[in-house]
Amino acid sequence: MARILITSALPYINGIKHLGNLAGSMLPADVWARFKRGQGTEVLFICATDEHGTPAELAAAAAGQDVRTYCYEQHEVQKQAADAFGLSFDHFGRSSNAPNKRLTQHFAKVLEQNGLIEERVDRMIYSIDDARFLPDRYVEGTCPHCAYEKARGDQCDNCGRLLDPTDLINPYSSVSGSRNLEVRDTRHLYLLQTKIEPEIRAWVNSRENWQPLAKSIANKHLDEGLIDRGITRDLSWGVPVVGPDGGPRPGMEGKVFYVWFDAPIEYIAATEEWAQANGGDWESWWRLDKGAEDVSYVEFMGKDNVAFHTVSFPATIIGSGEPWKTVDQLKAFNWLNWYGGKFSTSMKRGVFMDQALELLPADYWRWYLTAYGPEHSDAAFTWEQFQGAINKDLADVLGNFVNRIVKFAESKFDGVVPEGGEAGPLEAKLEADLRAALAEATEQFEAMEFRKAGAAVRAAWVLGNEYLQEAAPWTALKTDRDRAAVGVRTGLNLVALFARLAAPILPFTAPTIAASVGETDLSWPVADADLLNSLKVGQKVEPQGVLFTKIEDAQVAEWSERFGGAES
């Protein structure tokens, strides 16, 4: 069986991430990793904090810390938040660690040997008031293509065009707001993407199974025409630029590699960190000449990161001329908005990962952001929709079913899986319907269609409720104990099945559901299994308490006041 390498877009180091960041990369990557592990596939799930660049320097200065200390502390904060949300990374690395420095400098060296890097004298924006050259994203102004007034110097978020800061109309420093800018000469290294555009296009065209969103973004940038990209910056924090011999590079002292050059390389470097910590072999996951031919590589990210992962990072990998593994499937997500607007820390709009867990357990958020996430279009989070989904799906459909049947077995059948009676047409129909729902859920998970997968899982839970309503063992018990026993036994087997179906999305609650019927198996069920006879007759069952508490209107009102809502 092929091994699967999964990477999630690296969360940036400057502060804890909001629910949109979680929904757009890390959470679906985790759900899919759990699903594939549940099928018995060997999975390596890698992520890391992205720690270089101007935002890290500015955030550290604002916190009154040196940047290295700031990044160390923020990495720990983000790691704790990821753990609290059940993100099952095999390794959560750091782009400032030694492996990424070594690999970034290696790629720069071989790219230059292949004639794909050259020094150029740049005319770059210098802020006189800030006393510094401004990196692309810290110059803002009006987009020359669509007239969006808050375009960044590297990309316009409105029309998606990749930009150069000198393209902007009426530019200003987003650090200070100063328009006291001038263009100065500075030397930088450029990756000559234009020289390998045919190879990149051929590679993109060979990715036949890419999701439509990723493929369309890649082709858009290729059709608009690639440009040579500067891969160094005038900063003190980052991977140092060195000469071909590994020593200082004359005329480029004090410069570092652009964060968008070194950050994707961290996927490889973090795998090396994993190998160092666990005794694994990182090259067998990344080098085609070292055993990676059987690896299927899947990336998860928001749509704003796609251009860099379908053009710039592949240019680095392909341009190296070395046998590195490239991505097989790229799952891109749209944006999760807050009541139609954007999450904003300064305006106190939206919920961030640490705050979310102050309100409710992780599985509540995991369910909503997976089953109602921004998959094929932007999605708006509202407290009212969140409340409705949690109360109906988790409390009423799943939680109520589990508590109902386990408590009934405890009170009327001595707290065990009862014997007696034979399954009939009602159970046969249920099993057929369940197999169809299971096949649908499996197909949609395989296709990384998470909203559809969530709907299929919920449909299976609904089948259980409908069965229990029709079988009505509490009524049958009055006249036919054997018939009641069949209903209870079937219902308890459904509990075990529902725990397995829930496990990829609800990793904290699924073990509790399984434990209520004395089970620990949370592997993904196969369609030809005996779905309704997995529990042994006489097996002990025990209620585990309320699984999901309903969200009350008063809580919604309180949270809307605290975090913003429809009126904000």
C-alpha cells in the first residue's frame, strides 16, 4: 500500500490563528490524515511554524522581545493550540531550525549552478521614516490592474495578481503609514522562473487529479506569464544568503532569503526534524532515488497560498534538477468569513483558536468547520448557524441517539448487549441503507470532499434514529422481549459504528462513544463488514453522560457581544 505524506500550510508565527486559518488548512488535513490512518494506511503528517520575514520582526518588537525568543514562545503557543484541537501532526517543526537553513542554502546553490539564479540590482522601496527597505507585503497601495486600494506589494487580494511593490499606485508603508518613500538601489538574487516556465507548465498539466480550484489558480498565473522572482530581502532575521562555497557572498552581507522561498522548503526540513526525533528516514519520503516512489504527497492550504505552491515552490524543486518528490494532490480551500466580513484582531471580530476552546470543546468546532467549511466557495461563520448545526447534528442526532439506547440497555437489559430474537426485514433494510451511507462517506473522504463526507456521516446517524423510532424497543418490551432485544442489540451496534464514522472529525468524543458499548476500535469501517453484529452478546455497556450540550440563545447573545456578530 502506498504511503501518504500530508502537509498543511505553515501557520505564520505572529500570533495564534483564527478559525478561518484552522478551517482552511490544518483541520481538513488532520481529518483526512485520521481517515487514512483509520483505513490502515501509513501516513506522515507534517506541519511547522513559518517564522521568518518582517511580520515576525515587527511582532517581536511590539512584544518587547528579540525575534528569536518571540518565535520560540509563539511556536510553543501554537503547538499547544494545535494539540488542544486534536491536530495529529507527526511533527510540528520550525522554519528557523537548522535543517531548513541547510536545505534552503542547498537549493539556492544548485539552482545557481543550473543557471537559474542571478544577481540583479533592484530598485526597491525604502521608507525614510522607518529607516528600512520595505519587503513587498509591507508596501501597500492601489492595484494597477483592478484599482483595489489596499493591494500589497507582493499580491492583490482582490484580483489575485502577483505584483511588485513598484507597480503600486500611491504606495505607502504599512508599518508606519508613511508616504515618505523613495526607490533605492539594492542587490538581490532572482529565481529565473521564466527560464523553466515550459517545465512548470508541463508539470502542472501532468497533475491530472488536482482539485479544480488549485488547477485553475495555477493555470491563471501561467497564462498571465511568469516573472522572475526576487528570493532575498534586506532583513536581519531569516536564512542567511551565502556564496556558492558556503561562505559570505560579497555585496550581499546581512541579507536573508525571502520567507516565501524558504517556507515551503520547511516541509522537507520538518520531515528531517521528525526523522531526527523519531529515528525515521526522511529521505525515503522526499527523494525519489531513496524510496519515495511509493509516496503520495498531498498538500492542504487556503486559496491565497496556491500560486506559491503551484509555481514558485515547484520552480525550486524542478529547477534543482534533483529527484525530489513533488505534490500529487493539492486541496485548496476558500475563505471562512465572519458575517460576510473578515476576521479582525484589532476590531475584535471573530474567534481565535485559544478563545474558541474557552467557549466549547474542540469537537464542536471541528464538526462545524468540517461539515460546513469554506470548501468550494467562501463561507460565512455566524453564531446562529453554528448554534443550529451543533444543536441539531451533534446534540439531537448523534448525542441523543447514543444516550438513549445505552441508558435503555442499562435500565432494562442489565447493562449488557442482550441476546434473543432474530434480525428481520427492518434490520435488513437498515443494513442496506447503512452500507450505502458508508460507501458515500468513504467515497467523499477519499475525494477530500469534506462537506459531502460530513453530510454522509450525518445521514448514517439519521438512519440510526429512524430505525430506533420504528423498532421502538421500549414499546416492544411490553409484549415481546426478544423483539426488544433485537432493537437494543442493533442500536448498540450502531453506537459502535457511529463512533468509528465520527472518529476522523470528532477525535475526542469518538472514544467516549465507543467506550459506552465497551469498544476501543475506531478504525474506518469497510463496506463488506458485518456492521450490525460487531458487539459480543453479554458485553458490558455503560452510559458516559451527556456527549454534547446544546448551545443556548443566551450564550449566542453573550458571544455576539464579546466577539462581534450580525450588528458589528
